[in-house]
Amino acid sequence: MGVALREILGEYREEVELEELRGTVAVDAFNALYQFLTIIRQPDGTPLMDGEGRVTSHLSGIFFRNLNFLEKGIRPAYIFDGAPPDLKTETVARRRGVREAAGERWKEAVERGDIEEAYKQARTSARIDDAMIASSKRLLDLMGIPWMVAPSEGEAQAAFMARQGDVGAAASQDYDALLFGAPRLLRNLTVSGKRKVRGRSVTVRPERIDLAAVLAGLGLSLEELVEVGILIGTDFNTGIRGVGAKTALKIVRGGKFQETIRERAPDFDPEPVRAFFLNPPVTGDYCLDWREPDRDGVVAMLCGEYAFSEARVDAGLQKIGMKTGQKTLGDWF
DNA sequence: CCATCGCA
DNA sequence: TGCGATGGG
């Protein structure tokens, strides 16, 4: 779940309206799909499925959320993960274990009729499979939205594209993109509105974090912020037991990063992790090209293959001007 | 997640 | 007119 920097980044989170975000954004595709998949569910945790039992929650999320983006002048590009780095092997295995255990508990909860527990476990058990990734890419193509596969981590590639100035920001729920050097990070872009958190209803709004403001405010260089992350723990290392964001900040500010690692995790070599954040595998070989949606193609896919209602899909497409004589997508670009 | 509907 | 509940696939 990324790096736990929330504690020290709280004051740098600036709430923004979707309407202010006009422009381009590189979206961490895996992160977005995961959010759609965990959120778009029935009360007992069952995701949306077509008649053949294929999960369609992610398609619903991609379709409706992107229509809203386009309507508001936000041009998203989706960045999929490539092969995970070796450093992530442990994290990947641990997550799989957590998912599988939750899948069992989901079944059990449904059997006892414990709806609330079922929902919770269902969300934890959510897994993005190859079919979901393939159908997502196909829908993005039909919607005229560019996507690419990163050499390694999608967040690293998104951060690179933002650094290059090819997109205005990186979008992800995780703070890692900041450690990868994204000058601007947008959170809560693919989750919004009212959500239930532990029984309480909270309103989730998009927020923006400016890397320069973070570094200036904390008095750190990017390299030092990465050290803070390493001490807390990232997807690529376990972190020092008992060290949270605030302690890590103190350690790094005091120039005691190396010393702390030596004393408290003598067997851990932080250098590969540091190098991965500061110089991750990325590519400049991409072309961001937003096109008109292929209306018939979208309808054929969603309604023809996945049993979406044509009335709803049509209504959605008309919102972004797919009716003849109305303003078209091109008018925004 | 989103759109839609019923109700105050 | 705006909010909560509901169904979507």
C-alpha cells in the first residue's frame, strides 16, 4: 500500500475541485483499477458481473469516471505496471497471501450471513487479473484515451512523465510517486464523494500535493525524503521496526540515516532501494494522443459483450458531446 | 465508482 | 432542489 508518509505530509495536501484540474494527468492504472474493483460492489461484496460471471466493476469505473474527466477538461493517460522489480517480490507474495486469506473469510462470512464482514473481506480479496487488464486497455482505446505499459512501476513512469512536463501531474492514491520525483501528485481522483469509513460517512475530495512545497516545508532534499521512506518501509523494503514517519524525519534531519540502518538493520542494504526511487526504470518512448471516442465501438464492447445497458452507455457518451451537431471532444483540445 | 429515483 | 438509498452488470 505504498509508503506511510501521510503523517508528515498531511499539511501539504491541498483540497482541489475536479473543475480546477483541467489538463493532462498520468494515472497509475493499477491503482485506479484496484480502487474501482474494491469500491464498485454490492453490499455483500459481490462485484458487478455480466451474465457469464466476468467481473465488470473496473469497466464501469473506467467508463463513467473517464467521462467525467473528459467532460471537465481533464485528459488522463493510463500507465500500467510492467514487470515488478525483484525488490518487490516479498511485497507481492505477502499481498497474495492476504488476498487469499480474505477470499476464504469472504466465503465464510457469506455463509453465516454476515454481510458487513463479507463486504470487508471481499474488498480485501480483490485481485486484478489479466482479463481485467486486457479489457481495460481495450475500453481505453475505444474511448480514445492513451495508455502505456511502464518498463517497471507505473508510478515511476507517471512521475517521470510529470517531471518531463509531458503531463501536468501524476495521479495515484499512494505517496510513492513523490519519492519517484513527481512534481505534483493528485490523490482521490478515482475515489470521490461520500464513502463509509468504519460506519462513518466521510466526503472524499481530490487533493494535490506539490513536491517542491513538501521538500521546502520539511527542509529535505528529494534524496532525504527517499531516506525517510526507506526507514518507514516501502513496497521495496520492510522498514525499521518501530520507526514511523515522524521518527524517520527526525533521524534523517539529524543526519543519522546510515547510522540507524547500521545499528537497527545491519543486514539490510538500503542502496538498491534508494537507487530504485532516484533512478527507476522509465522510458521516454511514449506518445500521448487523445482521440475522439469510438461511440459504436464502446457500445459494442460494453453492451454487446458485457451486458451494460445501452441507454446508460448512450447517455454517458452524449454527455461528452457524441451527438451530431453538439460540441465534440475536439473543441476542448 | 456512477446515474437514477423517491422523498422531504 | 438536494440528499440517501438503490441498482447497475
